[in-house]
Amino acid sequence: MTTAPAEGMIDAGRRDGAAGSGERGAVAGISGLTAEIGVIGGSGFYQIEGLTGARTIEVPTPFGHPSSPLTIGTLAGHRVAFVARHGAGHRILPSELPSHANLHALKQLGVSRVIGVSAVGSLREGIAPQHAVVPDQVIDRTRGRQSTFFGDGLVAHIGFADPFCPELSSALARASEAGGVTTHRGGTMVVIEGPAFSTRAESQLYRSWGAAVIGMTVIPEAKLAREAELCYASLSLVTDYDVWHPTEADVSADVVVQNLRANVAHARAAVGRAVAAIGGRARGCACGEALASSVITPRELVPLETRRRLALLLERHWGTPS
Ligand SMILES: [Zn+2]
């Protein structure tokens, strides 16, 4: 795994990324701007290229400011909003990420699908550096991260058995394969707290669990996306073999950076193809109904302040708080 900064503009923090899009197209965003698909760029992926009519705007949220101003424009004929997960210049640790704000900002813009792009370490011989993985499961080894929008008088339990949107994941995998990069469909990602990489014992433990890759940022992003009824899928790009491999070099910032440039070029192209493929299509998955039967607390018992803070998530179910 990885995480370290590197030369020039390329940082090595690893493991993260995501994207998405939305289907509520008509929702007015800041300055009237809207987007359909959100992209959260991870290590090395600090800007999105090829957007036409791009504008960069601040999107304040009830959960603070996103990691970076959002860049909004048209990509492959569809409205896309991009946020650099670690901020401009890669300044935000995985443990410090304002994931609530990132996802809330995307939802404000009308996004319904979110693609996360992340650098990851491999836990399997057959998953080599510069390969891509679109994981279908997660083991959460983070500690103490606030991984829900709820609380403060409102209890909700979303289903998370399948943490990634199957429809978006499939589109993302196809888009990655089309770039000629070996792409592994499915696999379990272990998400660790970081920022240090694993010990050898931990790395071997995760291998014994059958995990495929290791990263630091998909949790809480994927959980918060589900709570916000956003589709979320991860394009995970392998930079190293973590520390379990008997002959390959241990992960380090330097090792990560060596593979980062190629990975990011591939990620940018794959995201463009995924947007072209899935943009404008109605969602056929269940992500958009995640809250329909998940809220336990009766509406009349939820403090008004909490309802107001969560209005963007709840208004479709409860109406606008007075
Ligand atoms: Zn979905």
C-alpha cells in the first residue's frame, strides 16, 4: 500500500478514488450548476481533463467544505463534477478527509452516480502493479472515522451487504478493460486507517482473509454514498505489493509514485469512457432507494436542526422541514 508524497506534483498517497452520477438532473446546484456524474480523484488524480465549459466553484455544505473546490463541466456529452480527494497539492490525510462534505456537495449538484478513483496495494500475486481492480466487497479496518450522516436524534441503518453499485461497477470495469489494462472484476478491498502502511503480519492476515487489495479511503466514502442514495463504485489502481511479497520491494512512497503516472493516465481515460457509457441512463439498481426503509426514528421525534441538516437526503422521503 501506499501513501506518500512524491516528486513534483505527483503524490503518493494511495488508495482512493470514486465517481458517480446522478439522476435527479433538475436539482439546482450552486450557481444553478448541475452535474449527473461525480468523480472523486485519488492519489495522483488531482485534476480532470477534457471537460468542456468547465467551471470551478466552492460548494459549502452543512458538513463543511469539500476537499477541494469542485470542477464542473461536460465530459463525453454528460455533466460531470470532480473533486480532488486529498485537496490541491495532496494535503489531506485519509483520516482527515471531509468525505461527508464531498458527497453532500456532489448530491447538491444533482449527482446520482459517483466514481471513486484510488491507488491501492495488491494482496495477490496475480494482481500486479499497474493493474486495475473494481472491487465488489470491503473489509473495514478503519478506526474511529465518522462513517454516517445520521445521529443527533435520527437513527437509520442502511443495507451495506454489497457496498458498491453493481451497475456502475460493471460500467467502470468495461471502461477500464477497453483501455487495454488488465482489470480484475470483483475482489475484496481492505480499508485501513493509515497513514502508515501495514505491518508484515497485518498484510499476511489480510491475505489469509482472501482480500485482493488494500487502501485507505473507500470507507467511509462508500457508506456515505449509500446513505445519500448515490451509486458508488471504485476504480482501484495498483501501485505495489504492500509488504507481504517475498521478492518485490516493500511499499513505499517511491514505489507508489513509480506506478502512479501510468495509473492516473489510465484512470482519466477509463472515467471518460465510463461517463460516455452510463451517462444519461436511468439507474437500474437499488442505490436510489437505500433510505426508503432504513430510517427507524419517527419523523416527529427527529430534532428540527437534524432534519434541516439532512434535508437533502431526507426531503424526498419526508418533505422539506418547516
Ligand atoms: Zn447504483
